[in-house]
Amino acid sequence: APPTPDAVAKSLHDVFGFNGFRGVQNQVVDRVLHGQSTLAIMPTGAGKSLTYQLPAVMLQGTCVVVSPLIALMHDQLRSARANGIRAATLTSADTDRGQTMDAFRAGELDLLYIAPERASQSHFRELLMSARIGLFAIDEAHCVSEWGHDFRPDYRLLRPLLDAFPQVPRLALTATADHHTRADILAQLGIPEDGMIIAGFDRPNIRYTIQPRDNAMRQIKAVVEDNPGPGIIYAPTRARVEQLAESLATATGRRVLPYHAGLPPEVRARNQAAFVASEDMVMVATVAFGMGIDKPDVRFVAHAGIPKSIEGYYQETGRAGRDGDPSVAVMFWGADDFARARQRLSEIEPHRLQSERQRLDSLAGLVETAACRRAVLLRHFGEQPAETCGNCDNCINPVGVVDVTDVARKLLSA
Ligand code: ADP
Ligand code: MG
């Protein structure tokens, strides 16, 4: 019989230290504990890991987790082990594979993380047959779809493996909510249509502001001065990152560090650790920064130029305010940003041109709108939001304050 709600609440508290579920976590966990295959679509930071980690400790047998990146697996592994969960990875990078396999067969693992390419290996299937499996979790499940932005052919090999264990429930997880991709995930992984759970994408505690850029340094300095808590500033290039970090440190007297892929790995690791531990630091970074970083009290995210897409904007701004406290997301855009992005379109392969152009147009739509930013964002993710949110620049200062003709002229000249 599935565990009682009391037993679930006890594990949630004792193993993870949480006093309650967030959003749809409860629904997802409940389905999984009842053996029902599920597709959970939850935004980044919503707490997808818990929806398989909690069943992993409660169910008989190991939860096998498919994850696309070894770096992500190791992050997960660390945090699972910190909670006392018996977890291991089985990847080409691991030297203790023999030990892991023994533990798995002996039923001593709650969680086993694997890369999708394992799925096609016959000896891996034999290994699974020799152990007891309680759940298959497929993380970043949009990788299974050619419609997704991140197609991984290896994910297509999962179906035959999953089908070899018809009694084991499947839990697919993703933050990508696009309509085609959803349907494709269900079909590719054999999950029933009524097994889909979609979480709200709204982040009501984030205040969205999008402004034309006139003097980037002055504008960003003002954001930094208005927001004493930890913050991230995204800049488009490594050179801009270095330059902004230096000028901001001088101009504001705050602790400001740079982060981009051109820095030595040990400097990057050090700066990241300092940021995570800090209560008032500012990180100036390229988009290389943020993936897998777990800092709940980021108070502001500023964009010194346009992000790549609405999805990118949502992801990057979503790093603010994970603790639910009021936070701000401020973007400064210039017509030249769009001009450069359009220029780059001419360099991409023809078969991707249409979707890339569409991405840019959607982003321009968000930037240009005089309507509620949140409504535009949420509609993009398939939701039907209220017309006004009361917590974005356009709702707080309805048109008239911004010089619309000036904005329009800048866009036209792009
Ligand atoms: P996702 O994979 O959806 O991006 P994660 O699983 O990495 O999100 O979780 C994001 C953060 O939320 C983690 O710090 C996690 O510990 C925290 N978290 C998850 N569930 C809860 C909960 N029920 N209560 C409080 N914090 C939670
Ligand atoms: Mg995750």
C-alpha cells in the first residue's frame, strides 16, 4: 500500500528538512507513490528534484534517474547525500562503478543517476534486471523531443528500456512548456495524457522592469544602489563583464565580482562560492553563470543587454527571489541589441532560421509592450493570466511616463 500522508509529511521533514510541499509537488509525489506515470512541467527552481527524491526514499527499490549532464548529476548527488539519501552516479567519469553496481544489486541505493546513453547498452539492461527498481525519473525530459530546444537522440533509446519494466512508474520532468514538446514527451515516454501536471509559471514576488538603455553604467549603478541584497548582472560579453564589474565596484563601494567562461576554473569556482555565501555581493556575469546555482535570497537580476529569448529571460530573472521575498528584475535594452541579434540570424542554418526569428520577435514583443509584462510572459508559457499584475513597470506606471514615440523610433531603426 502507498505510504500515508502522515508518513510522507514525516519524510519530507526528517529527510529534507521541509515543513511542506510547494506548488504541485504534492500532486506529483502522490501520483508517483500510487504507481502512476506522470509528466511534471514545473519552472526552474520549483523543486522538481524532490518529486523523485522523496518517492526514492519511501518506495521499495531504487529510483533510477536519467539526467543529460554529468555536472548536473554531481550537483544532485551532493545535495542528496547531504540529506542522508543513499545515492550514486553511474557514468563514464566514475571510477567506482563496480562498487556502485554491487550496492545497486544489493538494494542499498535509493537513487542511481545515469546518462541516457546507458539505456541502449545490453549489459545495463541486465544490471537493471538484477536489481529492484521503484521508479524511473527522466529529468530534462524535453531532450526526448525534436521540438524541444535541446534534442538529445539518446533520450529516444529510453522507451524500449522503460517498456522492459512495465510495472515501474515513470516520472518525466521538465521546465519547458511548449505545446508540441509536451505532446511529444508523453508519446515518446509512454505516459498517459491525463498524467500531465503543469505548475504555474508565475513568480509574483519578482517585479519586472524593462527600460530603454541610455546610459548603461548610470542605470545599472542605480539598480545596485537601490538593492542592497545579493544580485546578478548579466552582460553580453566577457569584456563587458570585466569592465562593468570594475566600474561598479569603484562607483558603489560594494563587493562586485566577475564571472565568465574565460576566467580560470579556480577563479570561477571561488567567485561563485563567495557569491553563494554572501548576503550583499553583486555578481557581474555572462549567461555562463547561474545553472545549478542554488541561492534563494538573490534580490535583483539586471540585464545590461537583451537576453537570447523569452525563455532565457525567464530563466535568468527566475534566479531572483526563490525564497519568495520581494525581488526585482530589470532589463536595459538598446535598438543596437536587436540589430546585432538580427545580424546573427543571417549566420544560422536555414532550417533553424524560422524558429530563431520567432524567438527574437517574441522577445521584441515583451520589450515593446505597453501592457502587463507578466501577462505577456505567462501567455508565452501557455497560461491565461490576468490582464494586469500590479507588479511590473507597465502596471505601476501605465504608458505616458515612458516616451513611446522615442521607443518606437529606436525599434524602427533597429
Ligand atoms: P528544479 O529542478 O525544479 O529547478 P530543484 O529541485 O533544484 O528545482 O529545487 C530548487 C530549490 O528548492 C532547492 O534549493 C530545494 O531544496 C528547494 N525546495 C524544493 N522543494 C522545497 C520545499 N517543499 N520547501 C522548501 N524548499 C524546497
Ligand atoms: Mg532540476
